[in-house]
Amino acid sequence: MFKVTDSTAVLAAFLSSDRLVLSDILPAKSRTHSKGLLTKAILDYQPYVHRKLRTDDVQAMISLYQLSDTNTAIRPLLSSLANEYLDWQGNCFVVKPQRLSDWLALLSLLDGSWVIALAYADLHVNFEFSVSELAHCIESFQCPFALPRRMSKSFADNHVHLGGHGYLGPSLLSFCLYGAEIKNKFHWPVRPEYTVYESGYLNKQDIATQCCLIGDALAHGVFTNDKTIQYRDNTTSGDKFEHKTLDAIKCYEAETAPQQFIAKATCESQPSAKRWLLYLTGLLVESRIESGSLLLLARLTNILRNYMLVSGVGLSQFVEVSRFGARYQRGESHTLGAGVVNESLEADLDKGVMREFRTTPNTLLKGKNQKIKPDAFFASLKQLYLNSFAENTHFVLHFTRSGSREDKLQEARRHALRQQTELLQDFTHSVTFSEQECETISGLAKFAYLDLRKAIRGYDVAGNENELPVEVFAPALRVLRDSKYPTQGVKFNRLPKPFITVHAGEDFSHLLSGMRAIDEAVVFCDYGVGDRLGHALAMGVCPKKWASRQDRAYLSVGEHLDNLVWCHQKALSVIQSVPEMVGVLPLLQEKIHYWSEFLYGEAQPPKRLYDAWLLRRNCPIILKSDTQQALKLPVVGQFDPRLSGWVMDFGAQSKVAGHTKHIQLWEKYLFANRDPEFSQRRGTLLSVDCSAQQSAQTFGFSHGRYFDSVSAAELTLYEAIQDWQMEHYAALGIVIEACPTSNIFIGRFEHYKEHPIYRWDPPNKNWLKKGEKFNQFGLRKGPVAVCVNTDDAALMPTTIDNEHRILEQVAVHDYEVGAMVAEDWVERIRQRGLELFRQNHLDWFSEADKTALT
């Protein structure tokens, strides 16, 4: 998560604390308002501040910002923030370049829309800009995050998930004006700063209801003649909420500036992502609105918005709550959710942005029996074509990790994957979907023909990597990527083979788990030129810093042994170039001896264990006997070559013969659930001390617990293996998909400067010289290819331009790189992203004259 400054914590607490909301919404007679409530609220934000807050310092900051427990003057505070952070560009507001980093940290805790809307309100009140002029600026030019856009440059966003990408403003508007409801069909994230809601004293489900009541009441008051517009809670439990503002707009002509702004906010023809700004501008322009009611709305909408974001939770919790239903609400004709996909398609997309959307195979495959039915996909392509975005977009289908990691065979999942793979092959190599007619907007003169097949350009595995390992998906990815499948039918129009990409090394307890997960993607999926790794953070974080921050890692004996075996094998490669590291091998061998004896009843040599690990890249259901708890290995010369992609180690050219010992170990691994004792031993948890300050006994059993440790020599070896990985993958032509803002929100980074992109492809080339900071062991010959992406700009407020811009600024300010050098570095990364998109893109539409006579 972001670590913020003291001032950001103060502002976030004042504008978003649930302690202050509790004080506001309780009936006056039952309030027990105590002095120091704001101080307590600020201290709730301690997890986000980079230092321990002292009460005296907090109280001093409150005085500095002229705040208090009872102060409700929201407009002066927002105006001060607007002056501090925003610059007027003549047609929109953007963040001041020197404040970009602080602004992004502020957005992690507050909805910047309130600040931007106040800036527009000031233009109307103080500089007499007309409503029409300001509304045009908001609708046509304003970024909802006030992030600048370099119109002269194009960007490629090669890693963005469809369905989540977009802005949260429309969701907030749907609660405030359209009465959207929150259903109990999803998990609420945990936000440490919201102690009142997390304790259960206030019900999270009521946040949206309060937004509806207050938001609609204030907006409705704009259309009345009340001298002071104030929210009054006159409802009783069970009352049905009626949307008074919507009725008022129909009945009254919008005459005043506040009325015109709010009327435009409810106009469905306006860009949905901008309507929240229009609505807030209308409220802030209206001087009759009582400040306490406005502040209460700000606090509640900020709380709801922050629950819709996910910050610093790790991948497991992120995946669990990533489908948080509230963020998909849209207030359009009361048909909430109808426009989600459309908004996702076009958010942050323009003529200068290329986008590679990630979406599930369900985009094409429908029903329990999984039949090809691409109607919704065709509708999305048609929308993109009609809005002239066909040349800017294509799609990657991603399989989602979910399920019990303990079941290694995953028989049902593997059968489903094989069925999906065969259907996707049918789709790709069938001319049925190559010419879908789509009439153009311009009339009947021309028709567009959409080739649905060409719009799918890659395959991916996403989701929580702490659940199903990539070995379950690797055979299917290889088969789809290799494209060894004949065209179905008389006609044929073969396509260039797709690429594959795997999310790996993003979230991990032990660094070796993340590093091994990355290598499993490369080795098991048989990576080649142009294939990609998503995130891959474990291959770049500093091992010593990881160890210091992690302190202690928890994992199973089976995973720990896998890590040790993999590390030992990579160490053998490293010591060929760095012989001084040979001294750590005996320690690794001793650990492997101990833990393999614990697991298997007898010690196993590292090479045998590694060979057994390597066999996991094969699909066991191709080899599994229906009647035996064993694998039915093919006879050489009688194996169907069309299955070789599924079992790459057992094909006609395979050198594997007979039931060797490493195959038996693989079988034991696969069928572990049928051996309860072995399964229990493999799942036994142990703690690993990462501090590199162990006593003489570094691993074993003590006080009823199994334990291990990481020595200083091992940490140095980890760093050398990372360098070896980077150089090896660079030589293979593999590209890393970096998502800096996402990795801060989801991962353990606190600042952009911690992101490993500065190690993968340093802004200063001298850092890769032998012995320098990013090539201490002389294993690297150059950088590894990297492209920069947003991942999901609804959950992590950013744009693709901003991702490049903030990396450049950090290079200058935190790595002391010259401004021109940093600019050239980011330019090179930007160009690589564009090249990556273009080399994979196929024109999936064509135009033809209509020759039929009328």
C-alpha cells in the first residue's frame, strides 16, 4: 500500500473518517461527543503513514490545517487542496508535475473528484465561467483523476483486465441519485482505518443507503426555494427510497447554475465517467447547501469509494474481494450494470492509446456444456469498430486460478481445460467466425466485416497464484500457443500463432516461492520469443530488503522442499560463472536431505527431486489409467503425436522409458490425496526465519513446531539467481508486463522507487556493468524487455500515460538520473510497449462496398 505523508493522513481522516460519520449520524440526544475525536480519527490512519504518529504532532497538524472536531467548512479545505495540487490548462485541470507523487498517494485514500469539482466551482463563482463552458470541459477533456495526457504520444496498455477497468464515479452517482442497493453476495474488503465499520458497530451495508438519502436530498434541495439546504433523516426502517431529484428535473426547468450541473449529471447521453464530477460541481456551486450535510456526504462517499478500492491486501484477499459488487453499479435508467462492459471498453481509451484487454474464455464459451457463442464478444467488437477503436484493441483470454491447491491431480479442472482448449481451437481455425457482418454508421454504402478470430491474440493465466499452480494450465497454454490444429472446412485462413502470458511472482510469502513460480511459467509453458510474464516481482525485489520486511515466512513442507530443490538446481547454473558461491551448496543439500527424508521416509537426491518437479509440466489425465492409481506411460512409437503438446516429456521423441524413480515421485505427488499420511506430511506447516541472524541450529523441529531459516549466504545466492533468471529470460526474448501502481495497491511496495523495473531495465545503463549495483555478479549482459501497463485503473486510480510519467519522475528524484536520461529511458519503454502491441495485432475488421441493388 502507499505510505503517505502526515498531511495526507490528516486530510483523509477529516474527509473520510467513520468516527466522524458516527458522530454526525447519531441522533443528537444519544451523542457522546468527546474532545479529541479528530485526533483519534487521524491515529486510525497510522498503517498508511511511514512513521509512528505522536499525539502531540497530530494535534499540531490539526491546528496547522485549522481543523477541529466540530469544523464543517469543507469548501475552503477543498479549495486549498485544489490550489495546492491542480493547475488549470485552459480546458481541464491536471495535477502539478512536482506534486504528482503526493497526489497519487492522496488518491489512494480520497476521491479526488471532490477536489476537482471544487476547482470547477471556483471557476464559475470567481471567474464567471458559464455552466455550458465548464460542463463541456468536464465532458470532453477532464481526466477524472486529473492526470495529464500527452496528446503528441501514443501508448500501449498491454495488460488490462476487462470488466474492472474504468472509473468509480458512475458507481457513486448510482447510489447518490439512483438508489442503487448493495446485496450480500460478495465479500467486503477490510480497511484498517475504518474502526467503527470494521468493529460492526455501524453496518457497512448502510453506507450506500446513507449516500442515497443524503445525496438525493441535497440535490433535490437545489431545485427548491429553501434558504438553507440541509439533510434531515426523516426515514424509518423499511421506508422505500424515492428519487426526488430525478422527478424534480422532469418537473422543473434547470435555471440556476447548480440546477444545470445536476441536470447534466443525470443526462444519460453524457459520458458516464464524467457525470459524477458534474453532480459534485453542482452541489459545491450551490451556496445554500449547509456545510455539515455536504461534509457528511463527502465522508460517506469517500468511505464507500475506498471500500470499492483494494489497497495493500495481498493477492489472496484482492482476488477474494475483487468482484466487490458495489463498483459495478451504474445509474442509467435504473438498469444498473447494463453499461459496465461498454464503459470498461472505452475508459482511458482514445486514438493514442492501444489496449490489450484480458477477459475470460466465457466471453466466447457459454453454458454448462461450453458451446461457442460469441454474441457478446461480437457486440463489443462492433462497439469498438463503430467508435474507430478497432485498430487500437485486441483481446487475450485468461484462465482463472481457483480451487484447492492440495489436490495436485485436479482431474475435473484438467478435463474442463482440455474441452475449453478444443473449443478455442475450433473457434480459431473455423471460417464460420471470420466474416461477421456489421453495418457502418455512415449508412448503407459500406459494410464492415469483423473477423472475431483475429481479435483474440493471446492466452493467459490470472488470479491468485497462491491457489492453483501454473502446472495445471501449462499444457493447455502450450497447445493453444503452438497452433498445431488443422482448419475445419473447405476454406482456410490460418492466423499467426498467439502468444502466452502468465501472472507469476506477484504475491508470495517466501521469495523462493515467487521466483520458482516465475520459472515454472517459463519452463512448464515452454516460453519462447514474445511470450510474457505478468508482474514477476519476485525476480526483481532486493532479497535483503524482502527478508527485512518479511521477517518470517510460513509455508508447507512440500512447498519448502520444492523451493530448496529448485534453488539448488539454479545454484548449479550460477556457480559456473560465480564459483565463490559454491560454499552454499552443502547447506542446501543438507536441508534437502532433511526435508525429503521427512516427506518421503528416505532422503532423495536433489537431481531426482528436480526431475520429478519438471514432470509436472505434463498433463496427467492424458496418461492416467482409469482403473489404477498410476500413470499409463505410452509405448515409444505408438504415441499419438497430436497429444505431444499435452505431455511434452512422453511424446514419440521422448527419452523417458519405464517407471523410473523420478516418475514414481511425480506419481506420489499427483495422487497425494489418496495417501493421507503423505498428504499430511506434505501439508505440514513450518515457519522460516528470514532475518539471516540464526543460531547454530537453522532447521528442524523444536517446541512442537517445524522451522527453517535463511542465511546471509542464501540471500546473496537468491540475488544471483535473480540476475541469472533475468539474463536467461532476456536471451529467450521474454517480456515482463510491469504494472507499477497495481503492485503498490495490491503488493507490499510503499513507494514507486521500490518497483523492480529500475533493476530489470535501469535508467542508467552503467548500473548493468559488471560489479555495479544491478550486476554485482557479472551474470547480466543487458536489460530484460519490459512494457508498462495499468492492470486495472478502476481499482488503482491511474492512466497508462501516468504510469510512464511517474516512473520518469521517480528516476529523476529518487535515483538521481538526469532529466533527459530519464526521459529517454521512459521513451524507450513506451516504444517497446507499442511495438509489442503492433507485432501481435491483426486487423480484425475490413470494409467492403455493398453491391446489392435496392
